[in-house]
Amino acid sequence: MTPLLFLIITTLIAYTIGRFTSAAAKHGLAPWPAAIRYGLAVMFIVTGISHFVGMREALIDMVPPWLPGAPALVTVTGVLELLGAVGLLLGPTRLWAASGLELMLILMFPANVHLALTGENLPWDDHLLPRTLMQVLFLAAVLAVIIPEIRARRGARRHRESDAAKRSGAATDPGVPTDPSAP
């Protein structure tokens, strides 16, 4: 539940700052995808740190027994979460980071199922249905970053292609002679 709270609270704060502060709006903080991106970054920083401090043993216990090297898996996923969080905030790496985090959320879901099915005296939010719903929400939040990023990149590529076609249009247009001395 804590990661969900970090996601929601940070997203709302980022959106509010972007919406009501002109300087932040100029830097693209106002739209929801940007606010969600900040929320996800904070969430993954908090969860990434928990792979090393505080919850490490509980996370190791969550790893299904059929997966080898539970401590190493927890370490690797913690590092990936931290790298992904930073990558979400950097334009050139945003799409790769979001895509990697999306894949990681899918691959880590069996650990959530394992905990829900085998854990004892679990808090309500560690039971299968709440954990599944939270995971779906996390996946949707990451998609809310991926989809606009893909659209923006496609739009930028179309714009570049259009500009290139305009610049070379006279030379490639069959109706326009390429030789200025031609009739």
C-alpha cells in the first residue's frame, strides 16, 4: 500500500505544482503524464531503496522457491528500480526506462502471488486481490507514461520527415526540372 500512496501523493503534488505554477508549467510539469512520471519515479526510488534497507528480508522471502538466488534477485530488481526511476526523469531514457519498469512489474508479479498464497497473517493489502489491483494500477501508470512518449516520438519523427521532404521536394518532384537551364 505504501508504494501506491507514494505514487498517488507525488503525482497529485506534481500535477498541482505544474497546474498552478507558471514556471513549472513552462517546463512541462502540468500534464498528467508528466505528473504520473514524477509519481512513479518517487515510488520506484522508495521501493528500490527498500530492496536494500528495511524490507530486504521480507522481499527475499517473497521470491518463489523455484527461482534461484533470491537475495541476488532482490538486489538486481532494487538496482533496476532505482535506475528506472532516474531514467523516467530524463528525456532520452524515458521510454526505455518506462518500458523496462513495465516489463519488470510483469515479471515480478509471481512474487506477489507467492506471498499472497503462502504468507501468514498478511495485512489486507498483501492478499491476492488487492495486490493484483495495485499491480494493474502500477502497470496502467507506467503505460500512461509510455503511450504519450511513443506518440511524441512518432510526431517528432513525422515532423522531421516532413521537413526533410520539404527541403528536398523541388529536387525530387517529377514536375519540377532539376536543371535550371532546362525549358
